[in-house]
Amino acid sequence: MRRFQIAFLMIFCAAAARAGEDAAEAREEQWALLQMMGSPVGHLHTVIRRTAERVETTIVSKMTIKRLGNEITVEQTHNVV
């Protein structure tokens, strides 16, 4: 189904320890635009938090598709520790 391929365009945000956080904790964010046939349909947002003890990753995705007058939205959140 070539017509429905999803293209990912990665937009990387600044990755650094935020002011006021413990110096041992770092946070990285990544954004991705979801496209279908060249039109934007949603996004992915990934947040990675690193401490001396562990790495925690949260991925949130949202995609909305309109077809034949109907609209469907799919949202997912994944947490990995």
C-alpha cells in the first residue's frame, strides 16, 4: 500500500539538563511529524530522562485521519524504565 506510507520527519530539540534540576539528571526530547501522502496527520514526542540509577523513556504518539467524512484519532503513550 504505497499510497498510505507514513513518512517521518525528525525535529530534534535541545538536550540538556534543565535549570533547577539535579546536575546528575539529563533530559532529551525528540519530535517527529507523521505524514501520509505528504499531508501531516500527527506527531510523535519522545522524552528520555537519564539519572545515575536509570533511564526512563516516554513516547507519546497522536494520529488523526479523515476518510469519507469520518475522523478517527489514535493516541498512544508508552513508558519504558
